[in-house]
Amino acid sequence: MLSPLELISVLLTLTAIFGWVNERFFKLPETIGVLIMGLIASILLLIVELVFHDIALYEDLARVVRQVDFQRTVLDGMLAFLLFAGALHVDFSALRDRAWVVAAMASLGVVLSTLLVGSGIWLASQAIGTPLPFIWALVFGALISPTDPVAVLATLKSVKVPQSLEADMSGESLFNDGIGVVVFTIMLTIATGEGHSAAGFSGAANLLALEAVGGAAVGLAGGYIAFLAMQRIDNYSIEVLISLALVAGLYALASRLGMSGPIAVVVAGLFVGNRGPKRAMSDLTQRYLFGFWTLIDEILNAILFLLIGLEVLVLRLDPSLSLLPLAAIPIALLARWISVSLPVLVLSRVKPFVSGTIATLTWGGLKGGISVALALSIPEGDYKSVILAATYTVVIFTIIVQGLTLRRLVQKVVT
């Protein structure tokens, strides 16, 4: 059993090595390169174990990865800091102009996608011969529908798109994970028998309102207090410390109050990132604070994507379940296309959209660590393994295939 310091040192060392190799030889986007090498290393170690039974290197590394509670590490650790770092750099004026588009895709789009993915995966499971109850299919639909802000924002750094389309993509990814977690919680509660469907669905609107509106209110209040504190001093080290305290404190407070921690830190990040430079921060503070959060974003991104790649060491996915996870890829893509097309077509009467918006939003709807973390949070039972396999398959496909080809698609369809 490794100590926390030893565990962190292993992860940092692997991330640094894979990052260096990628930068030196492959030149892939940093996070995707680290993920691919982590995945390849996992598969190679598995092959070595199968060929050379006396070598325990695979099991040794698997034991290390098993010590990382992926769900808590992502949802209760990295996510708050990654969301704040992403929101800090978003242009609020552009986002405000696209508010209705972002709101529609981050709420109604997630619910619609949940129903479409759930229905599709349920029908596929019946056809394949591994029947999945409809409510458990909806659980999968809920956890795989939100676009992952970490994956989307990391990809946007290397793909140039028009400002309005960038606002749509970044805004949706920042806000829809909070909605997705609520929908997932409702579906999982019904599926595990801890609540009945009537109560679950009737209470969904109230729960969504409490999570979203309450989280936004807490985030706005916290961001304003931090803004006032920064405004009254000129010391970059203290102001960076205030931003760290803001993120950790807000996320913990919102979660304790039953509100959305992710939405709270996103709203706070938008407020501080857009009001702070104009009215509260000196040029020196801006340089240090934004540089600090950029560095935090890149380091945590790299570690998270490494963990996703290494998770195959401990998942031990059942090969007999391969058909349904593979079917989940086109089902998730079709559901994404429909859930994007409807809001865009309706809102196009009042809001302009650049050509290629639907194709870009569909292909750019990457999934990531949040989906894997939610899948891992499902209690042990008859359906967890197949849902986990489908989740991991879709996540890997979207990050590697869609992430690496998004630039080419944007160049062809966006004008």
C-alpha cells in the first residue's frame, strides 16, 4: 500500500514521462496524447501478463491505480478546480449573448439525450440478447449525455472556431454536467429502488431548480465577495490564495447545502474572470493569477486523462459484453445529433448560427472523466459491468477519435 505522497509521486512521474514522450515524438494534443499512452501502456502490460505469467508488473501497477478512488478524485476533487479554471477564461459577454442557446442545450438537451440514449441502448440490449431493464438504460443515458467540460475545453484550445460557436460549446460543457449529475441521481435512485418513479419524475423539476438556481446564486455571492476582497488589496500571492479558497469553499458549501457545486464554481469563475481584470486586479496580479490557473488546468487535465487511460488496468472489462458497448457509440452519437439539432433549429429563428454548427456540436460533444466517475459510483449489481463497459467505450471513442478529427471537420463544415 502506497502512502498518499508516494501515490501522487507515481501519478506525477507517469504524467511527466508520457507528456514528454508525446511532446518530443508524437505532437498530439497534450491530454489526448497522455491518455493514448496510458491506454497503450495498460494494454501492453495486460499482454505481458498473459504471455509471461511470472511477471507481476501488471498487477503491481493495477494495485497502484486501484488505490485511486476515481469517483471521489474527479467529482469531489479535480472537477471544482478544472471548472473554475475553464470558466475564468470564458468571455462572459459572448456567453451572455448565447444564453438561451446554452441554457437549452445544457438542460433540455441533456434530458432529451438521456431519453434517446436510454431508449436506444434498451432496444439494442434486447436485440443483442443481453437485456437491460429500461430504467438502467436510462441511468446509462443520463451519465453519458452531458459533454465533459474538461475534454471539450481542452480540445477547444487546439481547434479554432467562430466566437459564437465557441461560446455555445464551452458554455454548454460548463453548465450541463451539473444538470446531468442531477438527472443521473434521479434515475439511479429509481433504479436501485430507493425511490419510486412517480415521486422521482415529479420531483425532478424541483431538484433541478434547487441545484441549478441555488448553485448559481451561491456562486455569484461567493464570486462577488472574492471580487471585493481582491479589489481592496494589491498583492498577487494573496489574491491567488483567495481564488483557491473560493473554489474549495464554494464547492464544499454548495454540496453541503444540496446545491450544484459545479454550477457554483462556474458562475464564480465567470464573475471573477470577467469583472476582476477590469476593476480589482493589477496587471501583475492578472499575469500571476491567470497564469496560475492555466497551469493548474493543464496539470490536472494531464493527470485526469492519464487516469482514464490507466483505468483499463482495474476495470477488467468482460469481452462477452463487447457488442452492447460498441452499439453504444452510434446510439450516443445519434442521440447527440438529435438533441443538438432540435434546439438549434428552433432557436435559429431568433439567434444566428454559423454554418456547420450542428455537425461541430455533435462531433465536439466529447465525454470524459465525469461519465466514468458516475458509472463507477453505481452500486455493485447485475448491470454495473455492462454500463461501465459501455461508458468506457464511448468515452475513449469520443476523446480519441472525435477529439483528434474535430479540427479537420471544423475546417470543412464551418464557414
